[in-house]
Amino acid sequence: MPAAYSVPLASGASYTAQSDFLQVVQIQNGVVIEVVAFHIAVISEVQQAQEEWLRIGIFRGATTVSAGGIPERPVDEFTTANHINTFYGPDTIATGGTEVLLWADAMNVRQRYERRFPKGEGPRSAANAAAGGIIAIRMLSTPADAIQFEGTAYVLATRE
Amino acid sequence: MARAYTIEFEAQSVTNANGDYDLFSIQPASNKPIEIVGLVLATTSELAEAQEEWLRIGVVRGHTSLTGGTSKTPRPADEFDAASGATCAALHSTIASSGTAVQLYSDAFQVRNGYQFWWPDGFGPRCSSAATSIVVRLIAAVTDDVTMSGTCSFREI
């Protein structure tokens, strides 16, 4: 049975350059991970003077994560959290390997952004980190000024 | 089959002085775990650019005792469904702090837009009586007092 996780994305950090909101990778052979949905609100930006667009991309293929771990929370309190590891990177991105861009979009910082994939259409990976299995949700833009945000990602882990 | 219920508050004052709030709390009955499936919030007092602000919200599971708040009777979406066994309340001006709580969900909304979110199917924050309670929390104080309405939709599974 698949394990559903919610991953509260790290808030409080200040982002000033291209960054990964989330990096997720499976930690057990035979587990396929899929990003089902995520949402981001840039809480530091209010009023017209702060308005800007941030480009967002979802990548797969890096082999090395950023340093900051963030907790993944099984939505069912009785599920043991042992399928995935999750990380974030203020002003850093996942590296190594050969990344491919799976999804490109942009958000206006004055609007909350939500992306929900139809069933089975979310970015997926069946590989571990060494094999380039890291999925990264990335802010591609350098923001005009430092930003802070709140958000959550939803990840499904399924045993093949 | 899971039964759907809502709890709500309408045109209530959320004040700067009270700081953060537990907007909704649900304590599931024994053998009747719940799953939060949707959340709607609106700040009807905030108009024009000068009032613009982001309000941070979260869902936290695991507090072992709650204080204050206004008791709310869960209303079944289907009028023929049985009453929920959960104990619910809204607008705790003092947030819960007991127990080993985990934050399952983080978000924010612009007061000029309002907020509506339905969790992806199967991803709604869940809670059983073993974890005691689950709350929807306004994480930080509002900049100035607001008038807020809201609805939390949950299933008893």
C-alpha cells in the first residue's frame, strides 16, 4: 500500500538566489516516489511595490542534495517514515548527475501558488540519489530582494 | 464508508493582542479517526492595498490538552448521517502546547484573497484518539484586528 507524506517546507529561511524549495529521494530499493502536489506562499512580499514573478521548475536527475534536512510526515500517524528523505536549500540547489527539467512554471509573489498533478502525472523517480533519483522543486529566478515563504509538498511512496 | 462533517465560525474577531490562535480543533472519538479534507478562511475586514498581509497557517497533530475555544458541533454533510463522535471547537485564543506535537502542513494566505484548500485525495492530515488532537493554527499574530470566517471539512473514517 502506498505511503503518503506531507513535507512542510522550511520557513523562516531567507532566499536570495536560485534555490531548491524541496529535494526528495527514495531511500529504499523498490520504492517509487511521486510528487502529487505542492503549494508555496511568499509571505515576505506585500503590496504592489514588491510584485514580481518567480520562475519555478521541477527537475530530476541530480545525485547530491543540499545540506538542510526537513522532516517528512506520514499523513497516517501509524505509518513508519522510512521511504524517503527530504531536504531544502536556501540559495543552494541539488548538484551532480544530469538533471532534466520536467516541469516549468512561474508564480507572482503576491499570489499563493498551488500545483496539483492529475493522478499518475506527478514527477516520479524510482532511483536512489547515487543513481540520479533526486526530484527538486526549484526557484529558478534570483528574487529582486530576499524572500521568505511557507509551503507544503505531498509525496507518494509506492513499493514496486 | 467515511462520513463528512463541517465545523465553522462566522464573522468572528481575531485580534492582534491574542497573538496566534488555534482556529479549529478536533479530538477524535475512540475507534473513529478523522481526516481533514478541506479548509476555507476569509478575512472580511481587510480591503485595499494598505491592509495587505500574509497570514501563516499550519496543521498540528499531537497536543494532549486544549483550553478555551468555542465548542462546535460537527454538522454532517449528509443530513441522514449519524452524529460525529469527535469533540470540536474553534477560535482558541491560547494555542495548545502540551504533548509531542508534529506540524504536518504549512501554508499562508493573502488576506485580500481569502483561502480555500482541499487536500489531494488520501493526503489529508489524519488523527486518531491515540494522538489526542489535531488543530488548524494561525501561526502568528495578525497585524491588526481582523474579522474572520472559516470552515473546516473533515471525514470520520
